[in-house]
Amino acid sequence: MEHYHMNLTLKVWRQKNSQTPGNFETYNVNDVSSEMSFLEMFDVLNERLISEGKEPVTFDHDCREGICGACSMVIDGRAHGPWGGTTTCQLHMRAFKNGDTIVVEPFRANAFPVIKDLMVDRSAFDRIIQAGGFISVNTGNAVDGNAIPIDKDDADKAFAAAACIGCGACVAACKNSSAMLFVSAKVSHLALLPQGKPEEKQRALQMITQMDKEGFGGCTNTYACEAECPKEISVMNIARLNRQFLKASIEEE
């Protein structure tokens, strides 16, 4: 793969906190390697800003391996940038070309208040998980891996749903800032397995109730969430969650 360098213009959202209005600042970054990750490019920008006595750009990151879901940026209008099935930290600068202007802003949703610059508070997701409660599992001696037979199709679907890293791209991509893809993935990976069955109806009710309380919008099936999800979680999980929620609601009446 050809390695090259480029000069870029960045329009970066700067915002002191959720109470303060923000604005775009323009920065020129030169001699950027096509092999850098997007976050490495921001490291270079921040080193320069610090050396000039200016405030570096705050952004969230941790693993830089596409696992933790922290790197929440909207790049040229797309959550995690132009590549499909990719987190921001896995996005490489070869996705851009010399002379490009790149607009970088935070995930925008009322339920994700801005902490600073490109970093948002996604603790609403944590509270939704906590609302889901527990599963009843015997935690005595280790059991044989095949002690509970699980249909291969169900196991595959549960594993695919469990791939969700809770990054919030689905919320950022949705015109309604809906969290339904996230919630449905978290519910489905348990609901498809025998261990998750006893509490499944209560879990669906509690997590959707918490989701609404956090101020996420409703799902209108535009599938933008699936298109932007770095782990390519299927919207079929939303259909499964809707069925569970309907059953649980009827039984509770």
C-alpha cells in the first residue's frame, strides 16, 4: 500500500462544557502520514497546540483497538468517519487526501451532554445497563461448556449482539437520537440464551423505561444506526426487543 504525506485543514468543535456554547476552530496540520490513525493525527495537533501554549483538544479514547467504544467523534457528518464497520481509532488517514478539509464534532444528543470539546458523557448507557438487572446463574463449580445445549443459530445471534461496545454511534447517527440498537443488542445477547430467559420480560421493560427516562428519542426504522455501527449490529435485534416489550407490557396489565 502506497505511503504518502498530506496537508489537511481541520474544523474542530471546541466547547468548554455542556453549559457553554461551542464553536468550530480551524487548524492546519501538515505532513500527516497516510498510515497514522485519526487519533494519532489528533495527538500531533495537540502536541503542537501545547507547544504553542494553547489548550489541546479534548477527545475520549482508551484502548485504540476498536474494543472500548470511547472514541466518539463525528467526522464529516458520519459517526466514526467514512469507513464502515470501523471505530475512530481504527480509521486511518489514508481515508483522506491531500488538501482535504475535515469537520470533526462530538456525538450530538441531549442524552449525551458535552463534557468538553469532542468528549461527551455517555453514562446514560451505563444506567440503562444497570436497569436491566441481573441473570440467575448457578455460580458454583465450573460446569461443562456443553452442559446446556444451545441452538447454533441462537448462539451465533447472541454472539453477534454481544459484540456491541456501547460506543453510541447508533445514537449519533439517528435523526431522533434513539438508543434502540444499543438497548436491543444488550437485551438480545441475553434473551437468546437460556441463562437470560428467567428475567427477559422484566429486563426489556426496565431497560426501555430507563432509556425513555434518559431522553433518547424513538426509533423510526431508518436503519442509520446499523449503517454506522462499528460492530455492524443488526436492526433485527430491535424487532426482537419490540416483541419482548409488547409481550411484557401485555402481561403486566
